[in-house]
Amino acid sequence: MFKYFLIILFITFSFAFSQKKEAKTFSDLEIHYEYSFVRDTADLAHRVKENMILDFNLNSSMYYSQQYQAVRKIFEQAAIAAQTSPNVEIRAADLPKYKISYSIYREGSKIYVTTGIARDFFTFETTYLKWKTDYDEVKTILGYKCNKATTVFNNRLFTAWYTKEIPISEGPYRFKGLTGLILQIGDEKNYHSFVANGIERKQVEIKPFQQGIPVTREQYLKKREEFKNNPYPERRTLSKERRDQMIEALKKNNNLLES
């Protein structure tokens, strides 16, 4: 199955490189975050970590997994090489390992979430969150003075620390809309935590990784729930025992950020 997934990715990148190039937009800053979370709220001792990147300028941004982007670059290079050589090989065992494949693209005030279910990607549009900022607490992160703010996201209270010294309304995932860059944010139970650990001036092209099937957020959540209850319904050769194992594993992944 993974081999089939690699073939699909390779075809996707080959197609992407054959398209007409459009005008490019580049970042002014790149922020590195350590994102840590628990998959199963019944097993808090087991935390998963991923290196996440936020590239942005005043008008646009892109948030993604560093490991996932590394995999994408390998396929992009292979797609270029395949145009002149018939013997392009990608070893699955050599690919970087990633846990996060979703990405967040902002253009102006519009925010687009692209995320996958099985082999399909879906894209839904969302907007800025509402924040409470009337707090006196301050602290320093990476040498920047940060102010406190809170928001309720997916029925969870999140506390953010943002710096007005970088006055751009940005942050990890969908946490945007303050008067400065968010350097740290997490929910009250510490199920999800984002902490900036590096800031650098860097020009990186800002563009969506891929355009998923357009849906509303509600449609995406419904499709995800359908998959959890009946994974890979098109695979008729999948035994009931194996399907039940998949369903049980999906149930344990009960702490999704988008819920």
C-alpha cells in the first residue's frame, strides 16, 4: 500500500512540474516550532513531536512539517530527473519519517487548511480566531518580550504568548489574528503545545503544497468520521479482522487538533 502511495505522489509531482509557472511570493522570516502532542488522551505519557516551519511575509504564509517537506523535495527532484532519465528510483526506507502531513496556507485574511484522509487530500477555508488580550502577564521567549492572549479553539482554551516586536498577525497552525507573532501556544491540558525554537530571515517561496478537494470544514470532519468507522471501504480484499484492527487504532487517535 505504501509503495502505491509513493507512485501516486510521484505522478502528482511530475504533473505539478509540467504546469505553467506563476508569479512567485517569498517569505521575509522563517520560524521553527517544536510541536508536541498526545495521540491518545488515555496515554498522556506518550508524546509525539514534530519539527514545524512557518514561512511568512506581511500578506501570506505557509505552515508545514519540516520532515514532510523534505519528503516532498525528494519527489520534486525525482520528477525533474525523470524528465531526462528513465531510471529514477526512490527507496521508501530512505525517506524522512513524518507524522504531520497537513499544511496551512494564508493569503491576505483567508486561511486554507489542506489535510489528508487515506490517499485523498481536502482543502477547506477558515478565518481568524477571536482572542482575549486584556492580560498584564509578560515573558521573554527567544529574546522577545511576549504578551499573553487566550482563545477558545475546538472547545479548548488555548493560551498564547505573542510578541509585538514582530508586528505581523501570524502563528502556528490556525493560531493567527493577534497584533504580533505567536511564539508559544498550548491548551490548558497540554494536549497540544507549540514552542518557537528558532527565527531567521529567510526567503522561501510561499505557495500551497497542493490543492485538495474543495470542501467545507464540516464536510471534511464528516468524511474523516466516516473513514474512522469504515477505513478503505473500496478494498474488498481487506479482512474483517484487519479492518477491525484499523478501526481500533483510529479510535485511539482521539486527540486531533481539528475536531
